[in-house]
Amino acid sequence: MNGLPTTMKAVAFTGVQQAALVDRACDAAPLNPNELAGRTLVSLISPGTELNFAYLGLHATYAHMQYPVFPGYAAVLEVQQVGSAIKDLQPGAMVFCMGGHAAWHRTIREQVIPVPEGLAPEAAVFARLMGVSWSTLITTTARPPDRVLVTGLGPVGNLAAQIFQTAGYRVTAVDPVEARRALALQVGLRDVRSATPVEDPALAGTIALAVECSGHEQAALDACRVVRKRGEVALVGVPWHKRTDLPAFDLLHAVFHRYVVLRSGWEWEVPFHPRDFVVGSISANLTAALEWLREGRVRVAGLYACRSPAECQAAYQDLLHQRGPPAVVFDWRGV
């Protein structure tokens, strides 16, 4: 007997700024040898990607949007069944995957990472957001104890600042929102400011790497102005829409005269699995992120609210209007 469900609950975007918990078909065919199926324990909303990509309909500006859209970013599962070729996981194991907001997941073994014993699933799911800036960590030329600037302290920026500080860098974290600065201090960041220290003689010209997580043009320009000569500025935050009328000349001038290495912070610059002659991998980053979360080297307490998937519309609206914690985890255990 296969035992997999034919339908499941899933979060769907049914229109612009409309989310609902709906029934969705589930693949109940027998598992292939390298497949596993699991019951979802928690899933994590990406406040940037999900809100802007489909919930606000911005994706429709460059492609045809057809609702419903089934969003998702990361999930932690309790394995229920494994294919015949899988020998290192058994039913009952807890695994992380880049999954969606759905009550069940079915995927291949290579796409899941075991969650370390003792790590709660609602914390483990944040490995996904840690992985975004971890790619910058393993590709930067900056080395501890170099100075690192992180601008924008949403979930990605907060975790980025923690990662670099834990790795031995001297981190300055910046956000104009007082609540985000307070949360940054709460999780243990030491140097938290309301603005980039462009005019601070103690820091200006000493930053080896700026990790720009806000997607704001002014933040990117300020980062280029504050890094040392030949310093790096990695654009991690997505510029979803225009926020200023800054001329391109100002940015070009800063890049040219400070010899700035301005680059994308695209996390998929590294492959998912290790490859010959390539430094690092997404899977190794996620594995390390899970361990750091388990060890308490990176803290997520206070960073998120747990919500039922049935409350998805309210959850997305709260994130959109910045009400409450900056991240939301859906708890599927009661669905």
C-alpha cells in the first residue's frame, strides 16, 4: 500500500494581494527509488521574494501572471516514506528542503538536508535565508578580521550580519528602522547604526566588504562611498522598485574613484552540490547554517512569528505593512 495522500492543503495566491488555504492535488504514485515523501512541519515565507514576485503582482510586469500561484521558499519535513535506494534516511527523520507552503512534500534525496538533532524545525527553516548571504561569505576576498558593513536589517540582513560577525569579521549593521536595530542588538550584533558611516573617519575607507540587503539605491551608493579602495559591494537585496532619483553618475563616480568591486550578491553563484574546481556549494552552506543554528551561533528568537497556514492572508498583509516581526513561519502541525 502506497499510503500517500491524493489531496493536501496548500497556500495559494488567488489574485493580487489575495492568499488562501486551498485543496491541491498531491502526487500519490509510488515513490521512485531516490524519492522521499514527508509531512510538512513548518514552512518559511520569504518577505522579499514571495511578497514582490507574486503577491503584489510585480511578476506580471515582465511575464503573464496566471493565478492561482503556489508560493514557497523553505520547509522542514518529517519523512514518512523513502524510496528503495535511500539508505541513510528512515521514516520519522526531520529534513530541510527548499519547499513550498503545502502540507506534504515529495522530492529527491539530493534536495534535502537532515536537520541536526536538538534543532527545532521553526529555527531550522531559517537556514534558507542564511544561505543567501553565505554565498557572499565564501566568494568574497575579505578575510577576518576585516570590516564588513551590512545595510538593511530585515531577516536576510540580520542573519547576514550575524554570520559575518560569528565568522570573525568586525561588522557594522545599519538600518533606519528602530525596531530592526533593536532586534539586531537583541540577537547579539555589537555595532548597530541608523545610517551608513560615510563621514565617520574611524570607518570610512576601511570597510573591506559591504553586503547591501535593502535593495535601496542610496544604500548601495553609500556602500560604494564607504568601502576601502578595491573594497567589495555585494548587492544581495533586490531592487524591486525605484525609490530615489539618484543619477547613475553618482554611483559610477564612486565606483571608479574608489576602485570598487561592485557585484551581484546572487546566491546561486555557487552550485547546489560540490563540484571539482569550484569553491563551496549551496548544500554545504545550508548544512553549516543548520549546525550554527543548533549551536546557537546564529539566533532567530524574536525574528519571526508562527502562524497557522489558515491565517495566510493576515500573515502576508502583516509582512507587507511591516506589522510585527519581520518574518513568518507557517506551522503545519495543526493542519
